[in-house]
Amino acid sequence: MTSRIAMRTPWWFWAVAIAGLVWNCGGPFDWVMTKTHNASYLAAMTPAQRTWMAGYPVWMEAAWAVGVWGALLGSILLLARSRLAVAVFAASLGGLAVSTLYQYGSGTMPTDMKTPGGLAFLAAIWVIAVALLWFAARMRARDLALRRFCVGRCGTIDTRREPAPDQHARIYRLGARQRA
């Protein structure tokens, strides 16, 4: 006998997913404004900062793009309740790691960018990125909210009760065929 149980996604899942999406819109906005050389956006930077950012190596540009666009895509996939959100958030975290290592490890970053406020903002980026990856992984592990994309009735699952006695023989025969 098959019964249908409606699965409702908890309100707190939606709150975290929407907050993550709003937060992760900031990175792509910064990337687009920087790459399009938006004068009003770049006016807040010193000439040394603009020159340093314009001199990024190609691999750094790629890491930055993977970090910010991956975070946005991960948030969208989280809202869509896709299991792929975990892998995309992990890739985004990799992009963040590479860009952070370049910025603080290369020794070429202008000193006026190494402020306590800048370090606090970087710490917030890391905390939120790791928290969103952890959250997506927990939701996938608990199978609470993240499901594979499916066609049809994604809002319901089937649960099987104890099969009727005549079904036991059929289940046994199916299992024997699979072992052979």
C-alpha cells in the first residue's frame, strides 16, 4: 500500500536561503562594476587600488569570478532546493581561498587596503561562505529540503508500508534476479 505524505520545507530554510541570496548578490555586483570600469563605483578607490586591481593575473580574475558567481549560483540552487548547491558552494569557497591567498600572500596589495575594516569584512565573507556551505551540506545530509530536480510531484514522497504476503514472493524473485 502506498501513502502520500506532503513535505513542507521549514520557514527557517527559506529565511537562510533568501538571506544568503541577498548577501551573495554583492560579490557579482562588485565584479561587474569593476570589470566594466564603472567610474562612479571606482571613484571610491585610490589610484593605487585601481591600478593594483587592474593588474590582476588571469588566474586571479578566474578565481574571483568563480568565487562570486559560484556563491550566487549556489544561493539560487539552494533556493531551488537542489543538491548541487553543496558542490557549487564548495567551488565558490575554493575561488575565495585562491583570491584571499593572492591578495594577502602576494605582498603587492596596497597598504591602504589592509585596514581593520577590510579585514573584518573579509572575515565576514569567510564566515558566511563557510556557513552557507555547511548549511547546504546539512540540508542535503538530512534530506530535509534539498532534493534532486524531478519532474512531476516533487512536493510528495511515497512511503511503503509492510508489503502484503503475496508481494513477499515477488520481492524475493526480484532480488534473486538482481543477484544473478
